[in-house]
Amino acid sequence: MKILVGTLISLAILGKAATWGAAATAAPAPQKPRESRSQRPGLDKIRHVVWIIQENHSFDNYFGTFPGADGIPPSTCLPKMPGSKDCVRPFHMPAGQPLLDLEHSWETAHAAYDNGRMDGFVWAEGSPYTMGYYDDHDIPNYWKYARHFTLCDRFFSSEMSGSSPNHVYTVAAQSGEINNIGSLRQLEKWTDDPDGFSFASIIRRFAGQNITWKYYVETRPLPRGANPNLLSRMAYPNPKVFTLWNPLPGFKGIRENPSRMRRLVPQSQYFQDLKAGTLPQVSWLIPDFQDSEHPPEPVGQGMWYVTRLINALMQSRYWHDSVIFLTWDDYGGFYDHVEPPEVDAYGYGPRVPMMVISPYAKLHYVSHYTYDFTSVLKFIEQRWNLKHLTARDGRANGMADCFDFTQSPAAPLVISIPANVRSHLLPVHITYPPWVELPHPAAMHFGGSQALPKVPPLSSKTP
């Protein structure tokens, strides 16, 4: 029987003394001092920033058993229902699971968060698979990068929500108060503004300093006869079209500026730019759905896609002066035990993995500083002396703890890729329903799920 959320919260409060969640059994990680706001000496050794953004995994889901990191406490067992002593313990994810997506909307994320108890994941997500985790047998390349370079174990998503808001944070240090938005038409309707996003993105700052940039989107031709829906938009994206993972066409100053739109390009140009010596100073690399690691797509498939991107840079002329920030855009419905700091009305959201890969990244290091997506923007702003965009990036730590510019530059770590690795699409996209009734006051008129809302059919006029 479904129970209203208000009742659930009351039951959870009454049962707080017997909380099963890890947040009640593990002391929070110690907070480090805030980083200096001035440019760090040696920062000019970094001339190229490459930001790889994958999909939908929490820190505990990928690195909850990583040695030396703030991982899953051994006593963790989350209740199946609010106030229940019947609980689910973390477990190694079975091969091929989960077969369905886990919900990760604003409403679901806040129910899982449960006022900081971090104990609502099972009943809010409606699946025990929220408690599943992967390890070095499942994602060996990621663990190799984490062991060799810097892994951040207090890197949080910027908003306690899904993909679209968090991707906007990666370019603008705010979300525009949107939930998941899948098309420009929906964005205009949501904002009640034909301009879409009316605030500044980091692209505006780049223009003032002549900083080169590109937004690389993995894409492939739409198969003949394919149904033109949201999944096809994500699996066969057009880099110049607004999607959940590509917010830049939502800004009028980009959408109506031909010179800027030319910088939204297929990811094949990334490899061409590495060979031709034309890699820009700042790059975003965004996968298509097949290689995104977004459930139900295989995590190993996404891992090999990322390995190709990293190998290409490591084997190019750019390795010696670059940094790769490798992260995931939101928690994807997967459990994480660390309560996100409440920095404002929107964030932070649950932790996500972040690896810093560079000749100047600290080697064999786990950083315990608090970061979020705006910390990468802060790093870029400090490196090129740019003004911050919002209060969020203005007060963020700038990733400085992850670097040692006095060390001898590290050699590349090239990982051999098997010849038989191929990308394929698992076309089913259904989310597990919650085991309790959750409020969904927003965006439901768009249809679909909260995590992946329905989008109108493709049109030759409206992207």
C-alpha cells in the first residue's frame, strides 16, 4: 500500500533513534580549510582543460569500496519502507543489472536524502538496485586512473536533481531553476521566455578574453526508420540541438551566434583537433546514450569509450600541459552515504565520482576537499583570470588540492583497448516506480518519467 510522504517523514522522525542509514553510523569526513581564492603558483602550466562528463553514478556506486576513500560504512543497511527494520545492505552489482533506470528527479532525490539522513534511497527509488555497487573488476580502467592520479571523495553534484539542471551548472554555475528539460520548446515553456536561459554562461566570459573552446558531442547517424523521440535524440544527438546533456543551445547568445554555434561539434573533431594541433583551451566531451553509462547501458561500454578519449590526449602533443576532469553528472538514483552540504536552496546534491588526470595531478592521492561542478568552473576562472558567474562558483573551492605543480610531470597512463569493444544501444527506458507515493508537482504535463521526460516528435523547424 502506498503511503503519503508527510506520513513517511513523520515515521522517519519517530524512528530516527533506530536509523539504519550509514549517515547515522559514520562520522562525517573532516572538513579541510577552504582553498585560497588567488591563483595558485604553477597554474599557468595548465593550458588545456578537458572535461569529460558521463552519466548517472554516485561515488559509493563506483568507489564505495576504494581503499583510502570515504566509502560505504560496513554497518550500512537502508530500510525498505520508512520506519521499517527490514532493510537492504549494499551488495556487489550483478552482471547486467540494473535492467531499468533508477529515478533521479528533484522529488525522488530529496526523498532519498530524507532531510540529511540519507536513508530513503530504497523506498524512494523503488528498487534494491540503488544499493548495488561496482568495483575494480567491473570498471578496472576507472580504478587504475583513481589509483594512479587523484580521486576526489567529496565531490558533489551541484543540484539534488537529475541531468539537465546539473549540466547547466557545468557551463553557468546555476541551473535556471529548471527540472529535467529535454527540448528547447520545453525550456521556453518552462521559463516562459523565448530566449530560454537569460543568464550568463562561461562562454560569455571566454569571449571577453579570447579563450578558445569547443563542446564536443558524441554522435552517429540516425538509423533509417528510427522513432524520433527523446531516446533517439540522446542516442543520435545533433551537437547544435538542446538536449538534457547539451544546455548551450538553450542560451540565446549562443543559439543565435553562428561563430559560437560552430564550436558545438561532433566528437570526431576532438580526435582531429588532437592530431592537427587545434585543441581549444577548454573542452567539454559529452557521450551519446550508448556510451554514457546511463542505466541500462553497460558501464563497461562507457568505460572503454572514456578510455579512448583519455588515450588520445595522452598520446598527443597536449598531454604535457593538460588536465582531464572526469566526472558523472548526477547520482542516477544510486545510494551515497555522505550528506551533501546545504550551500543554498538547490544544492549540493549527492556525491559523484571525480578523477583529476594530469601530469601535475597529485599521484596516488585521494582528495577530501569539498567540491562540486562549479569548482571546475572556478579552476578555469582562476587559470584565465575570469570573473565568477554566480555566488556559487565565487565561493567554490577551485580544485587546487588535486595538483602539485612542483612535482616532475607524470607520464601518461595509456590503457590498451581490446579490438572487439563495440557500442550498442539498449533501447528500453523505463524507471522503477517508488515504493511510496512521492509528490510530483512539476513537469508531469510533459509526460515520460521525471528523469527522462517525453519530448515532442522531431521537427524540421523546432530543435
